[in-house]
Amino acid sequence: MNIFFASLGCDKNLVDSEKMLKLIDEAGYKIIDDESNADVIIVNTCAFINDALEESINSIIEYGSYKEIGHLKALIVTGCLAQRYKDEIFNELPEVDAVIGTNSYPHIIEIIDDILNGNEKLSVYENLDKTVNLSKRLLSTGGFYAYLKIAEGCSKRCTYCIIPTLRGNYRSFPIEEIIEEAKELVASGVKELILVAQETTVYGVDLYGEKKLPKLLDELQKIDNLQWIRLLYCYPEEIDIELINAIKRNNKVCHYIDIPIQHSSDNILKNMGRKTDYNSLNNIIHMLRDNIPDICIRTTLITGFPGENEQDFDILTQFVKDNNFERLGVFEYSRQEGTKAYDMDNQIDDAIKIERKNKIMELQQNISKNNNQKLIGSVLEVFIEGKLTDSATYVGRTYRDAPGVDGYIFIESDTELNSGDFCKCVVTAFNEYDLIGVKQ
């Protein structure tokens, strides 16, 4: 029986997909990469913003067509869209045979078996406050890096965000389980672990009564053959000197941190339900740079939040100029039913959201280019990810680059390099987002 699996959305969703793929593999089903030959198609969906929701719906419709043009017997929808629209999905998308909520992915095999045995319109939804964390996975990232999810859900309640409704309150996974999973991943060949959660910085508070991310980093550092540990999704108000010291003392932890600040205007931050303001954000960034001079800071911003006026946007623009972020992404505000921001006054026109986004990205392009220019002549460790076809040029990432969201370094080498190798490279050239170098 052939199964095709499509994973949409974020890296946290990808971890769930990889755990379902492992269950499918262990159950003896054949996983294929050609949907036209599939007996069962599973779509692990995203519904965080409107673009992701639209992609999920279009994918379901597209895959459902293989019931007519292929020999598809079952279409299963999992993840955030399945959770968000559990009461509407069968009516609106009749091609769907089963839905599985975000906390219910361990039931994937019984759902597949039940559908193939003739049962119809099945659904399973576990309580979102239950902690679910399977350790075994079938990696889809190439085998040399992996995302390590350390918690599920979120308790922050930002006014624009639907995640608590889809994923429940914040639930940390026990340190022992995380370390066991990390060791299994490294034993399989993984060299880089990328820590993810809706928020990584409050890891452990719910289980242990205090933040345990520094302790977790100390324990991960001890794993033999692991070379890089990378931190994503660190909320700024939770970054403290204990975490900074843990980054400094553990040489496997990349001097890289992802801080989703979303905005810098006090007015907008307050309306977003964020726990920071302009001054505290500046203080946190300065504290990081003072303690870790070569730190690479990535952030994300939202333009066009309800009530964002020209003064608010000017504050944001100046903040970006002043802080010289190495990495930055921008999203237009996406209005989501079920959030407080959905009903706020002064919703912003889409054209203005896009215009403001483009202005920030144009500004960031110049900042990134200038930052890259400063790296000329420097020697950086590089994680090799592949080779350009019919070329002696290899593609890799430095500690400054998370996969999928940041840039690359293109390396000329007289000696053969393999994916997963680490080597030293001298930076010789650059463009807006990527570097060029030669193997040392």
C-alpha cells in the first residue's frame, strides 16, 4: 500500500510529520514521493496565517483530485487546519476521509487502517492539554540536521495569534526525553540540532518551576559527535544573563539567536499583547551584543497591525536601522478569526501592509549587504549541504545561517566535500544575502 505524505507550514509541524512517517514506516506501509501512485495521501496542514491556510486548502483539493485521475483510496488531513476547522472540514472539503487534530498524530496508523477497511469520515481529537511526544522519527531534512521540538503549545496569548487555540497551552517535554531523542538523532548521523517550540526561552517553567533552557543546553553539549546546536524562537522578554552565559560556555551552541520581536512601537506592542517595549528590546539586544560580540541576531516583524500609523511605522523603521540585524523577515498582519486583533478598530488596508513590508525589506537588504561586506577575509566554519551540478562549487551554511530562512555560502574547493562535512572557509565575496568563499 503506497502512502504519499505532504508536510506544510513550520518546522514544528515538520517534526510531527517526521514522527508520523516513522509510525507509517514501522507499520509496513510504503512511503512514496509520487502522489499520482498513492493509495493514501496525508496532508499535515498549517493554518497560522491566511497564506498558509490558502495553501493548505488548495493542496487538499489538488490531492483529492487523485481519487478521479489516480487510484487514491483515502485522503487524510492532519495538523492545524484539521484542528481549527474540525466542525466544518467534511462539509467544505468532501474529498477528505479523515481528520486528525494537532495533538493526535500518534493515531495515524489506526486511522489509515480503519479507512482502508471501509470506515468513512473519521476524526480523532485528543485534549490539547495532554503532553504528546514520540521520540522516533523518519528524517526528511537530509539526515545531517534535524529540528528538535522541546515543547508544545503557547501560553502567551498575543492578540494576533491563533496558536493557543490550535496547539493548547505551553507544555515542556521532560529533559530526559529530549536528550534521548537528541542522542538517537546524532547516532543516526545528525550533526546539527535546531531547538524549536512556539517559544524556547520559557522551556521548563511548567514542569520544573523555573526556566531550564540553559540546563538543557548544558546537557546537549555533552552529546558526542554533535557539532552545532541552534536556538530559534526566543521571546525577547525571557532572554536573561543565565541564557546568555549558557550560550557562551557551551561551544557547540551557535552564536545565533532568533528573536521574534514583531514590532518596536510601544503603542503597537501593547495592542499586540507583547510583554516588551522599545527600551527593553534595545536593552536586550545590547546585552546580547555586549556579551557575545559575534552574535548573529535574526528577528521577524509584522507590518500593518490594526492601528499602526505612520509614526508607529517610522519607529519600527528607525529601530531596524539602529539595531543592524544580521537576519530579518517581515510578515504582513494576517487577520485571524478567533483572535482579539480580529475585532480591533483601524484595520489597515492590504496595500499599505505590503508597501510597509517592502520598505523594511529594502532597508534590510542594504543592511545585510553591508554586514556581509564586513566578513570579507574572515575564516568561518561551514556545514556542507551539497554541490552545484557540474561544478566544483559547494553549498554550505555558516553559524549565521539557519536552514530554509537564511543565506548560504558558496565554496570553491580543490578537494571533494560531502554533505554533512564541516570545513574552514575564507570569505572572498558577497551579495545581499549570500557569501562566496574558498576552502582553507
